[in-house]
Amino acid sequence: MGYDVTQVQKTLAGFQYPGGPEDLASHASSNGADQQLVDTLKNMDKQQFDGPNAVMAKLSEAGVLGGSSN
């Protein structure tokens, strides 16, 4: 089971790229992300993300993205 793609996108909506993992985690937290997602974002092994596609690609690569819930 992974994070719902749509939910991840909602928690990152409005983020001003570029940004690092700590910035993403803080933004997601302020947008209501659960603590597990916040921790996952905070611990991503990349210095900086230049846009949402880079974040989603990294989450996908880590195997933590799921589909939409039924």
C-alpha cells in the first residue's frame, strides 16, 4: 500500500519550487499531510526538487506511491 497520488499532490499544492526535503515536509504538514507522509518527504535522499514531477518521480522510485483509493 502506498500514498494516494492525488492526496500527495494536494498536500504539495502551492509549494514554491525549488525546495529541499525539509521544505516539502513542512509545507505538506501545513496542508494536512499525515505524519508518515511528512516523514517520508523529509527523509528523501535528494538535495533539491525543481518541481512536482521530480517529487513524484522520487516517491515512485522509492515504491511508496499507490493509486487512487476505490
